[in-house]
Amino acid sequence: MSIDVIFLGLDGVLFDTEALHLAACNTAFANAGLSIRWTLPALRAAAAIHGYARAISAAVAMPPLSREKRRVAELLEDKHRAFHRALLARPPQVQAAALALIEDASAAGSKICILTDLPAPATAALLERHFGADLNSLFSVVAGGISFETTTAPGPYAHALHAMGAAPHDAIAIDTAVPALRAAADAGLWTVSVAPYGTDVVRPRQFITFDALHDLQASPYTPDQQRPSPGLHRAA
């Protein structure tokens, strides 16, 4: 297996953003006059389905609130604003294991890319603060505000790979969110989940090393699975 391209998420992969997302969701709930208040397990349960950036969608998925499209959109935007303010005030920590993976992969000649559903301004703020002038030389592709649930072809991973002239079977996506992992698997990429929710997945403190990517045993991934299991996967 050749790993020419590595796609990394930001939430829980490159940065520890859980506390900021939790505070931002609860701020948005309060501003909207809702009685909902999440704990960390509630956030993780929602992130398991929607990803951290759009986890708040789980709270408005049922009627009658789900029918109030404008209110739902305003709630999501308010959450994004609260998250952005929080990350500027309390910048999240970078995952040391992810930095080690980036260093080893770059030394081996692999291209490192960032695809995330975090809004573009938040993506830029996070990356520019921690990587500064090295940002453009370190990452081949950086894109924020990605919709991983789009049905429009080509999807975000296929589009990025086409721009780099790389093949899906030579690329891997490492993320915490099912939508991102499913989109990657559907595009033919290998996938690794480092989600912190649940007991049956690899946790961020374990993460994954560049050498270990070559050693993981492949197994089929079916898109109708609710959550990818740990390890290395290919679309069937």
C-alpha cells in the first residue's frame, strides 16, 4: 500500500476542540431561548452522527423545531460565531501525535491535506495561529466549510485528489466524524476513525502513526454502517 496523500480533519484529529464546541453549543441554545443544555457525552453522541462542527443539528432534528428552517439556520450560525470567539480567546491544543504523523509523512514525501466542515474563518484562524508561514508549504490542500453530505459529484475528496493528480487508493482520510469518513470511503479512499465517542473506536491519545498505517489490516467498509470501526478500511 502506497500512501501518497493523507487527509486530516481538524476536530479531534489535529486539534482538541471538544470543550470549545460544547461551550458554543450551550451558548447558542441559551441565546435561542431553548432549555437544552448539553454535557460532554451528549455532544459526543451528536458528533458521532453529524460531526463536531454541525453537532448542534442533532438537537433540532425533531419537530416542531425541525420545521422552523430559519430558526435552525440562525442557531447553527450562532453556534459557529460562539465557537470562533472561543477559539480566539482560548486557542485549542494541537494533538502531539498528529504533529508527529505530519512530520513523518512529510519526510516520506506524502502530501498532507486538510478537509473540514469547520467554517473557513475558523479553519484559517486555527491553522494560521499554529503553523504561520509554514502553512502553505506544509499542506497541499486546505479547505474549510466542506459539506460531506453533498450528493453532487465529484465529492470533496475526489475533487481534491483530481487537483493533485492522485489516485483514491493511494490516499487515506483520518477523521472523527462519520460524514467525513463515509464521504472518503465512498470516494474510494482508505479511512481511519480516531473518534473519541464510544468504546469501540481508536481514541485520540492512541491516534495512529505513519508507520502503523502500513501495518493495519484492511477490511471492507460498507457505507450503510453507522460508524466505521477502528483500523484501516477501503470502500467495498
